[in-house]
Amino acid sequence: MKRYVYINDDESVHDLYSDNRISNRKYTLLNFIPKNLWEQFSRFMNQYFLLIACLQLWPLITPVNPASTWGPLIFIFAISATKEAWDDYNRFLSDKNANEKEVWVVRNGIRKHIQAQDIHVGNLVWLRENDEVPCDLVLLGSSDPQGTCYVETAAMDGETDLKTRVIPSACMGIDFELLQKIKGVIECPNPDKDIMRFDANLRLFPPFIDNDICPLTIDNTILQSCYLRNTEWACGVAVYTGNETKLGMSRGIPEPKLTAVDAMIDKLTGAIFIFQIVVVTVLGVAGNVWKDTEARKQWYVLYPKEGPWYELLIIPLRFELLCSIMIPISIKVTLDLVKSLYAKFIDWDLEMLDQETGVPSHAANTAISEDLGQVEYILTDKTGTLTENKMVFKKCCVGRTFYGSESGDALKDTALLDAVASGSSDIIRFLTVMAICNTAIPTKSKKGDIVYKSQSQDEEALVQAAARLRMVLVNKSANTLEINCNGSLIQYELLHVLEFTSDRKRMSVVVRDYQNGKIILLSKGADEAIFPCANTGQYIRTFTEAVEHYAQLGLRTLCLAWRELKEDEYREWSLMFKEASSTLVDREWRIAEVCQLIERDLEILGVTAIEDRLQNGVPETIETLRKAGINFWMLTGDKQGTAIQIALSCNFISPEPKGQLLLIDGKTVDEIRRILERVLLTMRITTAEPKDVAFVIDGWALEIALKHCKKEFTELAILSRTAICCRVTPSQKAQLVQLLKSCDYRTLAIGDGGNDVRMIQQADIGVGISGREGLQAARAADYSIGKFRFLTRLILVHGRYSYNRTAFLSQYSFYKSLIICFIQILDIQFLFCFRHLWN
């Protein structure tokens, strides 16, 4: 399904699509009481309390005043309802502030101020610098002559670096005044929550451009809750409004997580209730028999000779009320209060305050504190979680020459500096790829220095290293790149950007050199993505050895490549790329297929090696938690060698002979199945030996194992205390968490980036690190901390204490109830006599 958005048409779509009023409220005034009661009575314990309270309304069977049960019950439900109402009222106030914010729109060809809630699909919205974007817009114009603008997306995805957005090619050169009169139609898909994708087409009406379809991507959009930065003004057309924006579609109230203690209490409640039914049935039958045979003979009991039809139910229901104290109503209040207090202790813990950044620990979920003490598996990201995510360019291999000694820095290597000064062609091309093939944006600081902003820390390290080696990216616009090479200014026309995806694992740009008119393809990516695309005649053994050598040192590697394109070849490919970019069905797959046609016969220029240092205290933290009986799995997108080296440094695994690594790296189903059987046999043999055994698997093999060999892989997961999963995607991380949960293990997932969110949300306990990749993981998590080393205190101090205390309280209430119940059963006849005095 798709929608047609008519630009600057005030009447055409008002009735078809919603206005821009957003609502995050869970309740309304009409449905609050029934909806809240339905949610509270969805738990068996509350249903049980309601049953007991209703039974106590019958004077014939209750020995106590019904207020003794109804009072606490109403109080408990009122407290929960008040908390829900307060949270919903705060959401209402937040929505009200957003809806009533004033924005500039074009109505009947005139710019005017209106409230954000009155924006409709198709309206032209004008933004000024530092304005918040009120809805999802397709960018049509900006103050930059090159048609670019910069947005901050931290509120949406947690990433703090600025993103570049460009106006569509069809809107290039339209005058400021003409933008208010622009007319056209946008063909786009129905609203969805994928913030990384927008496949649409734009067609402007005469007198602008007639019948010329222009493809639109996510780079042509500004999404709701972003902020316009470093741009004087921007203009866009509203395509999704209100709760139909991408952020609105993904927004929602998370499902509450049921802790192990809560699950145990529900099971105990059910078991005790079944026990009560048995007791009540036995004692009820015995009581009715005793009543008919003995009680009617006793003058003081005053039983009538003939009773009503429901007389048989009176004694069993009396026993039910007497046994109801087995499940005390106070247990729910006690546990909720204790859990909230434990969560506050985590917030107040000064020993978990990151002194470097000032980030404190925070418990976003107050209901699962005791689960921290039951963690059996920790699944952790690597970059930014175990490491600092501060990338430093350390070494490189260009041609067949290695630069940077074992303990030195390539940027200080005299051989490399001399090669740059002499203008070596290999070095110049290598540095050109480093400077151009990226998403970095050069900006000038107040001191006049060039500062680079990039969505990737690796790219930022590469472009900064190129600048230090006299290949300086000085300007970047929608279609022009300027490089200062050894004092000479070189200009390139940016023709196409083939963006990085987790499937392709590489990025490319197509540029035209203004000096000689040559068209060049520049590529960078993982070795397994670049080497298969190399020229068949090229000798790449040196580069393969370089990748392995750098990986063993724990460095992150990227391969750089280059190819000169012929004019005819480029023209033919450009048409196919434009066609693929214009399709609305499977656009990403079609683009990847077309990219593969041009990313071939590459000349490998060299390999870069970037260092990402471990955070302080990571090895000690992992060693301590492993001694506490917790298993560790590391899930990373890095290559196998780098991941293994980091795992050794972090004390995940022990070196030989104490440790043993089992590799799973097949390419076919049969091969993977054979390797898994062999690894399982080794695991079974070594389980009785004091040896640290771990398995290593890459993303391709993992995909096959989860799809075709799930039974064998599940057994392997149960047997293994340690696993290293390389080149895994965000969805695979979540699948691994789900696999361990299906084996009834209590899991904790920890990460720092947007690619870790699915894993964090899937786990029983999600922990986010407020790191350099932003706050997206921290916001999605149950707990947020500043550094990985605080995990020890979170689990072994707060977790163990919370679990032991909560478990003690629940067990104490249970056993206390049993004792009281049996005492009252022994004294049952006295209670029957007391009934008449009560009445």
C-alpha cells in the first residue's frame, strides 16, 4: 500500500490522513477505570483477593468484618491506579506542550504561525536553526547553496553526531520565494517505524519540472523530534503526521517484565489455591456430615431443622475464608515497596558514578531488581562496551609495505611520511580513499581548525589520519568534494554514494576528477567483502597476511580499493542505479544487486588498522563475574581474529594449554552440521576436565546453525560457558538471547549502540552504557551505567542483596501463612461458637 502526498495543496488530503496531534496516553477519562482494573485483575493473585473479598460480603460465612479485606484491597488497587494515572497525566502534559508549539507553515501561499497539532499532510513547513522538527518532512529547500542541512537525531536514535540531509535533485536551484508556490506529488509507502528507510518518488508539477520522477531516500527526509543545526533555515513538506510519524509508530509503552520472584509467587499462589480447594472440599464434606449427625443435637449451636438449598456451601466457604490467610494480601504491597526502594539505592550509589563523564547509574525498571542476582548468562557487545570506542589510526599496509612498528604509530613512521612527501602514487590513492570514502562532514571550529563529524568512529579516525598525512578534506557539499593534498586543492564531483549495509559490509563512492574528467570508484569495507571483488590478476596474499597480523594484535581492519570506470560503463550503470533507486518494492535489495555490478575488478590499495583500547577494569570485572558462576558470550560485528584477541585480553578465555578454542566456520548446511557434531563431542569430553573451552562462530555460520541445526546449536549453547560470535547482525544478537531464554536461563544483555537495542529489549535484563555512540541503548535498557566495570557492583552487590531479601520476604510470608492456617484449623470449633457472639 502507498499514499500520494500533494505538495502545498491545502484541501486535498485533510480528510484522508490524520492531523499532527500526537497522543502517547494510555488511558482516557472514559476508559481509565475499566482498563486499569482489567490490567490489575489479569494477575491471578489479584483475582484471588477479589474472590475472597466478595465471599466476605456474605454474612453467613464470614467471621470477620468485610472491611478488613476490602479496605486493604481497595487501598492497594488505588495506589496502583494512582501511579498509572500520574504517569499518564505526565504523558498528557508532554503531548500538550508538543501539540501547542508554534511553527511556520505555508497556507494559501502565505507563511503564517500555527500550532504544531494543526499541520496536515502536504503542508509546507519552515524551520529555523535549532528548531525541533514537528513531523516527518521531505526536505525541499535549505539556506545552503548546495542544498544540504544538518540535523541532530539524538532524541530519535541516541547518536550525538550531526547527520547530513540533502534536498532532492529535482528541487536544486529553486529560489527562496518560489518554494512557497511549489506544487507536486510524492508517492511514498504507508507509515512504518523503520527510521533508517524511506523509499519514495517525487514529481514536481509545471512550471518547475514536468513528469520527471526523482527518487527519494531517508537522506532527503527530516524526521520528527530531530533538531535543525548549523543551518539558517530549511523547508519541507509533511508526509507523515501525528502518531503516524516514524517515531510515533515505534513509540509505545513497553510490556512489563515478569521477574523470577513474581513468577514464583504466581505459581505458589496457584498451588496454594489448589491446596485450599482440596482442604476446603475435605473439611467441607466432613463439616456437613458432622453438622447433620452431631451439630443439630447440640442445643447451643442452634441449627434449624431445615435449611435453604445453598446450606451445603456454607461450611466449605467458611473454610475457604479461614484458609485465605495462606496468601496474605500484604505480600504484594511489601514486594512492590521493597523493589522500588532497591531501585532507588541503585540511583543513589555514588560508587557507580562515572567520574570521567559524570554519568550516574539509573534504574529505569523498578520491578526486576531481584533478577540481577539470578543472572546466568551475560551477552555483551564489544565496541564501546568492552572497549572505549575511541578509535586511533595505528598501522597500515600499502602495496606490499607495512607502516608502523610493533610499538609505534604509523602517523610517526618516517618511511610513510617520506612516501607522502615524495607523492608516491600508491600512497596518494590510498589516502584519497581514506579522505573521500566516508560520511564525515568537515566543519570549522571557532579557532578556524577543521573538525570532522561522522556517524562512525572508524571513519572519523581515518579521515583525521588522512588529514595528518597532508590529505585534508576541506569541503563537502551535495555534489562537490575538495581535498588539500600537499598544499594543492583537488576537486571531485560526487556522483553517487553506495551506502554501507550490514549485508554488503562495504561502502563506495563514485566521483569524477574535475582536472582530467576521469570517473573513479572508491571502496572500503571488511576483507571478506572487498577481497572477492578484487581483480583476478592482483596479488592479494600480502593484504591477507596484513589483515591476519593486525587482527592478532586486536586491531580493527578495513580494506581500501579503487577502480577507474569507463564513461560508457558508468552511463549504463547509472541508468540501472536510477531505476533501482526509484522502485518502491524491494528497493534495498535492488540497489544492492546493482551495486554489485560495479563493485568488481577492484584494485586493492591497502589495509588500515585502527586501535580501540579496552576500558579500565574490564578484565577484572569479567574474571570476578565468571568466578561468581556467570557465563559470558561476546557478540560483535568485528572479524574473527580481532574478536579472539580482545576476548583473550578481557579474560573471556584462557590461552593454551588452559583454554581451548573450537572454531565453527563452515559455509554449507552439511559442513556446519559436521562441525557442530565434532564440537559437541569435544564439549562432552572436556566437561569433566578443568579446561576452559569456548566456541567461535561467525555470522554466516550462525545463520545456518539457527535455521537448519538449531537442536545441535542449542545443546552447544547449554554446554558452553563462553562463546564468541563474530560478524553478527542486530537481529542475530536478539536471536541468541531468545535461544538462551528458551533454555530457561536468566539472561542479561549489555551494549552501548543503536545496534544493541533489540538484544537489550529481548533479554530478561537489559543494561545500556551511556557511551560515545549515544543514548539509544541506555534509553531502551532497564538499567543504564557509565562504564562496563560497574556491572560487578550492579550484579554482585545490588543484585544479590535484592534477590536474597525479596526471596526471604516472599518465603517468610508463605511459611507464616501456613503456620497460622494450621493453628486456626485446630481451633475451628471455637471459631464456630464465636460466630454467634459476633452476630
